[in-house]
Amino acid sequence: MKREILVTSDGSTTIHLPELDEQYHSKNGSINETYHVFINSGLKLVSSEKVAILEIGFGTGLNCFITYLEGKKVIDYVGVEAYPVTAEEVEKMNFISVLKAEKDSAVFEKMHAVSWEEKHQISETFSLLKRKQLFENIEDEDAFNLIYFDAFGARVQPELWSEEIFRKMFNALKENGILVTYSAKGSVRRAMQAVGFTVERLPGPPGKREMLRAIKK
């Protein structure tokens, strides 16, 4: 499938799949979306000093890298990705320059260079485990404080937004754990509620009216 590098509205890049008319991040700003959905609506709400995060769709590593930049706590990060991006695609991402994070460029490079299926200490307070895994094969239980649900949209991969998948997410979270996603579809909200989540609609990132945040109570 053809893959193109696209510059989004905030100047940051993403990977675009023309055949699906889908991309890894919002066309209205890759970095804006990460901050709005995953950092401000997710990470900043976790009160514990040590935060275990599961990312559904590691992709370009942008969410992971910004979490590293913004994390003021000890973070144990697990990124799940069935189809990792290539080194050549990573090199074409301009996140470092747009974020003005040149002093941390080696960290971004390390996140992509480290081996899969092994936990790596990226810094004194940030560890990363990348798992090459289909989302339907996730079996974690009571393991995470926060889930970044960043799969391709329900329009192109509806099976990733099903009750079956959200039941796995519910089981993977600790009590009072939070799941955040850019999606606000009614079918997604209902699937979350069906497996036990308390769900709220929030203002969405640029280009989207709403997003969802789900809590395991």
C-alpha cells in the first residue's frame, strides 16, 4: 500500500495512506492532536507518581516522545504496534525541529532504534517496551494507569473499535485508570459503555468537535 509523507496544519509531518484516505495523525496538526488528546486530556489527569501507559498504535513514536518531554513523573511506557514504520519513514518526520527539541533528538532516535519485545531504560525516569502485536491479542490485566487509544479510525478499521477490543482495554487498566482517544463516534462510546467504562465527551483537538475519555471505576 502506498505511503506518503504529509505536512499537517501545525507544520508537523505524518504518514498518509492515500488508498484509505487515512493518516497516522490528524491533518489539522500532528503535534496539536497529541497534546490535546493524550497529554492534556490524559497524562495530566493521572495523579500517581509512577505512571504505566499503554499506547495502542505506537506508529511514528510522536505520542511516546511528547510524553517523555512532558512527563514530570516516572513513566513506564508500552507501545503496541502490529506494523512498525520503517527507519526511512522515521527519518522523514520533522517532530524534533517543530517541537524545538534538538537537545532530546537522541532520545527520539533511541526510541526507534531499541529492540522490540524488550524493556529499555530510555532515561532515569522513562522506560519503553515496544510490542509487535495485533491489538486483539492484548491480554494485560490491571497493569496500566492510562491508555492512549490511537488506532486507525473506525471508518477504515471498525474491528479495532469493538466491544471485544474495549473489553481488553478495560481489563488492562487499573482501577480509576483512564483511556483517551481522538474518536467521538457514538458507536465507539456505546462499545466503551457496554464493557463497563464511564465515558465523557470532551472538546476535540483542532478540526474535531469532540473526543472521548473513558474511566474504569
